[in-house]
Amino acid sequence: MKPELGELNPPARILLGPGPSNVDSRVYRAMMAPVLGHLDPEFIHIMDDTQVLMRYLFDTQNRLTFPVSGTGSAGMDTAMLNLLEPGDTAAITVTGFFGARLADMAARAGAEVIELKAEPGLPADPEQARATLRGKKVKVLAVTHGETSTGVMHDLDAFRQVADDCGALLVVDAVATAGGMPLRVDAQKLDLCFTGSQKCLSAPPGLAPLTAGPQVEETIRRRKTRVPSWYFDLTYIMNYWGAERTYHHTAPISMVYALREALRLVAEEGLEARWERHRRNQQALVAGLEAMGLEMLAAPEQRMWTVNAVKVPAGVEDKRVRGRLMEEFNIEIAGGLGTLKGRIWRIGLMGTSCTETNVLLLLGALEKILSEEGCKLSPGAGVAAAAQAYQRAPAPAATD
């Protein structure tokens, strides 16, 4: 029987979860441009543009700077599979769901994995890591800059020192932080760093921008075994995105268009201004949530600016509140993962979604729903506290 389906017409949500974020209208327009062949000279110029813009995003001069075709997890897999061989040792910060994923990938590459653990809501301790790794030959130290499942940030500079002490390459998962929090690959001496197109960059999911330095190139050249994945083998991908433009795979043409335009938006705003916008909106959100009597999972100095973990109040059903936010206000936030399921809400403020309007709308909507769910709140306290935070830190004046 022939299926009879209507035209696709998904609703336009306000995406305030841990990703994806809302896509800018300019990015949508870029995706509507005619599809070219992946070796068309015009598309090669677009690839060049995208690499220039990616180097600006990562603040690096690395030759190996290009998007891996796949989501942020493809960036993770690419890092682990290219740098690790059977018998190598990898140390991984495992403080939540995504650190555990990195550890799993490292183990699948054949490495012995040392997990640098912490309780949910806490970062791994660099000093404990240094003590744990002392005297060990560690090839890779992988750190989640922002652990999206808990809203916790790791101090990259401190872990660079740990990596230096044990002679390891420093690999950084910046999937939910690049473009939203301070990140300077060259200045911070990050050997390999990857992110995702759908978070702070506000493009659709599907690309994992990645940059790798000279030591990574040398490590790959000195491998004793072949990279176990043909698709994610950087020796092939770097030739496609390098001067040779040797065919490797059919790039997702329209997604590269989208990434190029998303990165143009980053460059137009400026990295520092973009970081400040995320910081300012996050502080206003936290002020509003705490004025409503809600508690953050992480301590102030350990919080991401881009993903906020908020404890679900006692007696409140997590899923019901999230469902009402979507049904009544068209707002999406996320729940917890693993041991934090049902215990926290994860509120994302990333890229195009990171606005003063969205912060105030969410606080007002959450107050209404929580009041109706039986929470005793001071009417208007959340929005008022956020407004005061904005007054204390006014948005920087626009410049020509």
C-alpha cells in the first residue's frame, strides 16, 4: 500500500537544551544555495574559507584544521582512533556522561584507560590527576572542557601542566564550549581540540570542527598500526582538506555552507564579544533561578556558561515540568542523564539561543509552571533578579 504522508512541517521551538541550539536565519539561507560537486573549484574555495574561519574560532594557526563529517561524537572518535594504538595509555576526565564516552572510545582503540573521576557536579582535580599519573607513560590526556551532562567546566591550563608532567598530548572536547567560552588553542597549547556544529555555533548537527597541532601530525606519522577506522583516518582526511584535495568522501556540501555562514557570524560578532554575551546571559539566568529558590548543581567557579545544571526541587516531577514548558511555551530544556536522570534540568544558552529575551521568557514560564506544580515562589522574583543582573552588567555598545 502506497504511504500517504503530509508535507514535513515541524514546529519552530525555542531550543534551550544542551544542543542543538536555534539556527540563525542566515545559516538556513546558506543551506539553500545550489549543491556543488565536492571537487568543484568553487566548492574548494568554500572549503578554504571555512578553514580560515575555523582557525579564527579556535584561535590557532594549525595546518590540520577542518570539519570531520559527523556530529561531535565523530570528533571524539577521530581523536581517540588516530592518536591511540593497542598498548598505549590514555587518561580521561570521567566526570559525567561524555567523559565516560571518551573513555569508552579510547578503550575501543585498544588503550589502557585511566579514569580521572569526580562526583557528579564536580570537576576532576588536576592535583589528584598529577598524583595518579606520576611515573606513568601516558600518551593522551583527554579533558572535557565542559561536561554537558553536569554543567561542569574543567580548567584547561591546569590540565596542560598535568599533560606536560606526564609527557602526554592534551586532547580537549570543546563540543559545548567553542564559540561560547574562552578557548585559545595555540596560547593554551591544546594539541587536539574538537567541537560540534550544533551547539555554540548554531548550525545544524552534522559536522565536527577539529584542529590538531604539529605534535599530533608527528604522532600519526609514527603509528605502528593503521588507524582502525578508514572513514576517520586523519591521514586521508587531511589530504582532502589540504592542498592536495585528494578525494576521500563526498562532503556534506550544504552542511559546509551552513558551517561557513555560522562561522562568519562568529567572526562578525568577535570572539571576545561572543564570550561576554554568553557569560552575561548565564549570570542573569543563574541570578533568576536562585531568586526562585532553585539550586545549581555546580559551584560558581566550576560552572559552564553554556549549559546550566539546575537541581529539580523536591516534590516536582522533572518530566512533567519539561513537558509543560514545551506544550505551553514552546521551550525545550533537557533532563539529566545516568545517575542524574530526574534530578536535574539542563538549560542551554548557546549561540543564537543565548539571548536576554530567552532568559527572561524561560524564567517567567518556569515560575508559572512551578507555582502551579505546588512550589512556593515569590511572584516575579526570578525575572526581577535577572533584570537587576542585566542592569549591573549592561550589554556592550555596538561598534561599527
